[in-house]
Amino acid sequence: MSYDVIVKNGRWFDGTGARSETRNLGIRDGRVASVSVDALDETDCPQVIDAAGKWVIPGIVDIHTHYDVEVILSPGLKESVRHGVTSIFLGSCSLSAVHADPSDAGDLFGRVEAIPRKFVVDTLTASQTWTSAHEYVEALEALPLGPNVASFIGHSDIRAAQMGLDRATRKDVKPTPAELDAMAAKLEEALDAGFIGMSSQELLFDKLDGEVCRSRTLPSTYSTRRERRRLSAILRRRGRALQAGPDVGRPQSMVALALSSVGLFRRPLKVSLLSAADVKAIPAVAHVFPAMARAVNGMRGNFRWQHLPVPFEVYSDGIDLPVFEEFGSGAAALHLSNQIEERRALLADESYRRRFRKDYDKKYGPRVWHRDFFDAEIVECPDESVIGKTFGQVGVDRGGVHPVDAFLDLVVEYGTKVRWRTTISNHRPEVLNKFASDPGVQLGFSDAGAHLRNMAFYNFGLRLLRRVRDAERAGNPFMSVEQAVHRLTGELADWYDLDAGHLREGDRADLVVIDPAHLDESLDAYAESPVAEYDNLSRMVNRNDEAVTAVFVGGEFVFGEGQPAPALGTRRTGRFLRAGVRDAR
């Protein structure tokens, strides 16, 4: 036999959780043609990679991204591919770029996902040739995709397109029967096109950008019970997934969404809920997530939590951080994000500061941010004397100033030039380990492509593998490396019914060669890189290029040792992955 690629002598993981073994892989026509104990014939093989001492795993599946705009501008998506991600999901959090017009899409994505509105509008104005889900898939497949792409259809997308963004975000407006029929038809058509399901949102601190409906919550949050049941019934009947974000301020929202998965006397609904996290503000809630998953799945549900398996560390330029949306004074400041002088005046106003201090001092009840400025370190500021200190310590140094006033004083004076960081959740390794090995939890939630200045979790899979490897070495394993690989690859692809995530004979040749010797502290290092497509906006990224020595998508080398291959983003290597369809190629 002749092969296009041979990867030899590597520790091979097939993505099922089975025991890893030293094997030689032969790739032909984009598929794994051979997995052999014996050496393969290298005659006429144009590319042979010696993976001795390295791990050869299926490409990582990232189930939660917001690349919906970036994939059009830069379809190589190299920030994910360089870390071994070969299949990514679009359309999360009720947001997709299928039906809404460019202006409405800018309002949907701009503030919620911190993707500058201008680039959303300009990109779709120039590129949006599609009017249906089928045409959207065709447009994606016409791009030189780097990784494979799958997608949810966004509830806010179809609701805004059908009702108009203004009517779709009014409490006193319900969809007419004809509008509800049309939304259902759009969902059916997306599923026919191979979409993996629908994403919805009930979280009330996700706010719209733009001017027409500014600071209203996403259209999905205004949906009626009848509307949600109608759309969920379609997903249930067709065996597709509902990705949903509950309202953290109303625990009953989380319970209702989880219970919608129950399969007693009916077909279970696949539900993937955002998100299982070890929240600093409410540490006891960590026990709720696994218990709820066990209870729902015990009633024949098919329910999973999404979980980011690394500490949720965020950075902020001044007050530009989505967690401030969860309380009134913070949302008021973000409402003025495009009115710099008005916002500065607001932050300096004493009556506003009293409101902010009251919100800050409220430490009980559902919330995401711990609201502790003693746990918020300043990393950049024109006043170098405050760098390395927390805002709380700055207040102490200034004679006992309230932490809120210390924060607001610096933001009023320096605006977005004050950069700071904090860890909101996932700070206790023992809890992270429990979540990572829990069958009711899916590993993902990277938010790749969004919050460009706030966080970078592109290498979450590598960081999990390092933690698993280190625990194994220390004699305190919480799962095997084989299980960890399965959880990042085959388990996810199987649940969403996609042709990805495995590395056996006949499977897609999406694979990653990892040097375990470089699964080290470099995975945690801070880095930034400009996004040329967004006027060189400096994006938070990850840079640990010695860890991943080779990435293949569809049998073609696309990235290795920190450098993209010429094919990445110039020739299509990835595919649109259709749920329930195996690509025979």
C-alpha cells in the first residue's frame, strides 16, 4: 500500500478511551487507512513523521465558540488549530449568523461577545449571500476552512429575523402564530442542513449593542413558554441538541431547562447547559451540578453540563468586562461604552458610586462575579505605583478608600489603560478534577473567538491533559490520559452525532501529535497577538508552541511547532460536519 502520510512510533489514542499503544498510522485520501504494530512501507510516501516519545491523538473538539464572524474573515482559525483543535462549533448562546441582517447581527454579537460591532456589520454586509441554513452551509464550504465546522442555529438569530429585532425584544409582544410557524420552519430547515441543534439563552445580563435596542437582553430571553416548547419538540423528535444558558438570577430557570431533558414517557431531549463551574462567589453550588445531572439522567434524560476544565481567569480594560452586566450600576456603565465622556462623568458621580457600592457589598444571592476588589490585580496602568496591587490594596494605601472608589478613581483617570485580572471560578483543583471526570459534564466552553481582550482558553484541552498526566505521575490519578483524550474528542463527537473525534481505521484523519515533555508551565503564560481582520486589535491568546508538533485536518498537515502550513486558510482542509452524516469522501 502507498500512503499520503505516515505517523510512526507514536503513543496512539483512538478517542474511545481504550488503552493507548505504540502504533504506526498510515493515512490515505483523508482517512486513516492503517493502524499497525508493524512498520509501514514508506515507499513513495511524501510525508513521514516520527512521533517516537509523543502522543498521537484525535483532533480536539471545541463545542463552544463564537467564531461565526471570524470564520468568514480568517477561515484557517489558527488560534484554535495551533493547539490541536480540529473541529469547532459555531452558533452558541442563541447567536448565529444565518438569518439576521448585518446590522441586527452586529447588535446581537457586539456587546454580548465583545466582538467589535463594526467588524460584524462590515463582514456580513460584504459577505452575506445566504438567505437560508442550506445556503449558509454552502457559503461556509466555499471557504478555505482550516478546521472542521459544525453549528447550532441560534434562537435569537431566527427570532430577530422573523419578528424584527425591536419586536423580538419587547416583553409585551408575542410572536403571532404565523411567526411561530416560520421560526419552527427555520429550525427544521437548519436541522435538514445538518445543524447539530439549536442554542437558546435565558441569561439576563447578555445585552444588545447598537442604538435601536441597546441594553435590552437577547431576543431568546423574551421567548414564551409555548415558543420554547414548540422548538424543543422539534429537537426532541429529531434527536438533536438544545444548548441553553439559564438565568443565574432565577434558579428555577436552570431546573426547568434540565428537566426538559427527561425522557419518561417520551423521547429524551439532548440538553447541554451552561455551565458547570466552581464559582468563587458561591462555592457550595459546585455540588449542585453533578447531582442535578445524575438526577435528570436517572429519569431517562440525556443531559450534560458544559464545563471549562481550567481556572476561569479574566482580564479587563477598565470596566469593560461582561460580569459587570449582572448588576444595575455595572450595566449602566457598559450602556455608555461608546460614549466615553458621558461614562467618565457617570463613574465620577457620587450618587452613582453609592449605587455601585451597594451592588458591590451585596454578597449573597445568585451571581457570577465574587465582587471582591481585593481579588483583582492591576497588571497595567500609567501610574506604575499601583501595578501588581489589587484595587482593595490601593484603597488601603490611599487612606482607607472604599475598594469601589479606588477602582472607579483609577478608571475615571485612566479609562481602558487600567488593565487588571481576576479568577472568577474553577480555582480549586480538586473540584476541577471531579468535574473533568463526571459523566454528566462535557468539556468545552472555551468561548474562542469572543471576549478578545478578556480571556484566552484556546489551549484548554492541552491544559487538561497536563493536569491528568501530572496527577498520574504524582500517584493521585483522577482519570487516565486515555479517558481524558476520549472526553475531549470521541465522547463529544458521539454525543452530537458527528464524524469526528476518533482515530481508528476508516476514521477521518484529524489528528494531533503532542510532545508530553512540553505540557508544562508555558501553557499558562500570558500572550497577546493582533487580529489583522479587526484593525489589529490586540487579542489575548495562548502560546505554547513546543507542545503541539503537528496538526492534521482531513489528512493534510496544517500546523506544527508554532507555524501554520501553507495550506491553512488558503485551501479547504476542514468540512462542515453534518449531524448524523459520515463523510465518505
